[in-house]
Amino acid sequence: MRKRSKLYRARLAAIDSQKAYSIAEGMAALKKMPACKFDESVEVACRLGVDTRQSDQVVRGAVSLPHGTGKSLRVVVIASGDAAQAAQAAGADIVGYEELLERIKGGWLEFDIMIATPAAMQKVRTLGKVLGPRGLMPNPKTGTVTDDTAAAVKEAKAGRVEYRADKGGCVHVPVGKLSFPADKLAENAMTVLHAIMRARPSTTKGSYLLSATASSTMSPGVHLDIRELVKA
């Protein structure tokens, strides 16, 4: 068994592991834990009652956080003509087409989000083995395949996050930095949880949201009370 650090043990002792905290209480509990030497990321993790092996039970989407992520995201756009100009004006870090795709094919992956127009996707899909495993492939469900490149760039820069259930039905989504005020972390977390609830597949039987926790980079998970969400 991996030995827990002194900081982790101290943080674990600061919370009640048997308690289900409200969203606001959970974020406040994270901020009250003994401090780390860097500004940690905060994420919410959910376990869903879905079978992602079934194509009609895939849970995937994107949502804009009201208070952003606290991280500066590098956005590239694959487009030409007016769509490329609009993306550039909206603040995209790099805009290009065939030359940019060749650069990525050669191993350059120094970006966080890729946006592409529908017309460009035929060529973007040829990089599936490069982009797919890293979660960088544009997808209509996450708003990254669109002709409105300006809006997509602005949303990405403002703090849009993507979510996707893994093979075990678990979703991990960043909701900000530990330096954020607790109320802003709570609002971001609630926004994410509501988005995941709205994404429930119609074919899902029984309970959908099974559990949820909040944690920072170096902290144990704080169990969240999901009853309010399940009743909504």
C-alpha cells in the first residue's frame, strides 16, 4: 500500500469522512485544510449509473463555468477564410489549416483545446490516433465543431470545461483553483453537476447520479450530498 504523506494525513483528519457535505460546505472544507505550496486545482468527480459500452448511454458534453477555471487555456482553431479570421479576432492562440495539421501530425501538441469547422473535420479526423487519446479531438457535442468559431473561442477562453464518463461511468471535471472564494467554487461545481444531470441518457434505468466528491490536487475526496440534485 502506498504510504500517505504527512500533508494528506493532516488533511484527511480535517474532514469527517462519514459526512456528506453540501456543495458549499464541501468547498469550504477544502479551503480550510492545511495549505499546500502551490495553487491547487479543484475538481468534482461523479459516479454515474450508466453503461458506457452502450452507445446510447455515453455521457459527454461541455459547460461554461460562471467563474472560469483559473487556468489560461491555449486554443487552436482549424479553419480557413472568414471562420479563420473570426477565430483570430476572438483571441485564438493559433489559427491555421493544412500547415497546422501537418505540424500536429509531426508531434506538436502544445495546446489545450482544438476547435474546427465542419468543413475541416474530414482532414482533422485523420489525426484521430494523435488527438483522440489526449481528449483533443473536436466534437459537435462539446461545441468544438462549429462554423461560429468566434463564439467557440470566447467560450473556451472564458472557462468552458468538457466532461465525459469513462469506462467505469466516472466523470472528473475541474471547477477552479483552491485560491477561489468558496462560494465561487461552489457555484462552478453546481453548474457542472446540473449539466451532468441534464445529460442523463433517456435509456438509463434506475439511479443515475450515484455519488459525488470534491477534491483538490493533493487532498482526499470530500463526499458531497447529492440528494438535492437527485430530487431536482
